[in-house]
Amino acid sequence: MKEIPLPKSWIFSDIKGIREKDYSATYYHFEYDKLPVIPNHIELDDKFGWLEPFPQYFTEEQWGKIYNFGGKLEVLQEEAKQKGLSIPQSFINFMSKSNLIKKIRSNTSCVFDLSDYIEEIPNTNGIYFLKFLSDSQFCCHWYLCLDKEGHYFIGNSHKHYRSKSEYNEDYGDEYKDYIGKFCSYTFNEFIYRFWIENEIWYKIVWEKIGIENLNEMEKQYVQHYLNN
């Protein structure tokens, strides 16, 4: 994939006392290159072994049917193959296992939800996209962006594309009109950051347990902001 013609930006809520903004909004843009470095001892493997020890937050009664993406993934994999694309194994492993998905809570009630199709982004010379996560109020969406050389990245948009009819609406033909921001080089990194920032938010803002009571992974992440 040639250089990604998008600004880099991590999109998330603020975290009181740690990473705050001086205005009110659901989501804010944070400089991607200034995010905390993920420690080398945390192996972001394709099977998400680092996530296994942590608890699930949702029961089968609540989420079992919603997060059963197995059949849909098979259809999307076949579509990708026909288009000369390859969906990364990390994406397949995570989205096919509800026990992993149910470990991810979201302070803005985001929901994992796969697109019905894989479509090419206009004017990108062969970059395709597939939605996998949406904000509960549909004001923010995350996409797996692929090319035929086997490269991919995670992109973000305030526009929702899940079905052919939505895609064919007049949203313009510029790259940025479809996927507005680059937010991660890999799916593994995206899930790690999305998970840990939500865990920190819940513990600091919702549960009010204090920084001293965070686990070591969370403390190290938070310390980056306290030191800068």
C-alpha cells in the first residue's frame, strides 16, 4: 500500500484528570504519534492471548446472538478472496470469538457490527473497506481498510457504510469523504488501545477507584500522560 493519504488521529473520549479537553464532545481527536508506546512484553499476537486473562462483561443472554459473526465472516472471506483481498487473521480470530468480544466494554456503548459487503473506496487505486465497529449513536464508525497487496490499516469515519444502499448515497468521491482518519496500523493494536482506554475510563471516571488501584498495564499507559 502506498502512503496512506489520511491524517493520523486516535479517536476516543477524554479521561478526567488524565487526558482532558477544554470543550464538551463525545469523541476527540488525539495525535496518533503521541499515544503511549505499547510495552514490548505485551505480545499483540493474532489470537489475543494477552486479553484472555481479563473478564467478560456480557452474558450469552445479552450478547450471544448479536456477536455470532461466524457465518457472516465466511461470506466476507469468500468475497475478499474473489476480489483478490486477504482479511488479516487477527481480525478473523477476534470477530469469530464472542468470548473475546465480550471482554471489550465501551463507555460510549460502541457495538461490534460487520458490514454486509466489502467495497472499494473511490479514487484510492484499490483500497477496500469493511466496517466492524460503530458508536451507539452512529456518530463514529471504524473500518478495516485493505489492498490487494495484503496490506491493511484501521480507519475511522463519522459516516456509516454497512449496506449497498448506504454506500451508494452521494457522499462524494474523495478518499477523506469515505474514511476520514487513519487510527491504527494493525487490528491488534486497535483492539489493545480501545480495550485499555475503556478500562481506564471505567475505573477512573465511573468506578472512581483512583490511579493507584489500576493494574500495571493501565498504570503504565496512564503514566505516559501524567509525565507529559
